[in-house]
Amino acid sequence: MAILKTLLLVAQILSALGVIGLVLLQHG
């Protein structure tokens, strides 16, 4: 189960970075 929690955490981090990246690109 620890693996699933880790994957969820990684997915959340990647999605957060993706959103931040899009915002930075839009406000470039």
C-alpha cells in the first residue's frame, strides 16, 4: 500500500508543477 500512496503523492506533485508551469507560461 505504501507504493500506492507514493504514486498518489508523485501524481499530485507532478500535477501541481504542471499547473504552475502553465501559469508561468501564460504570464511569461
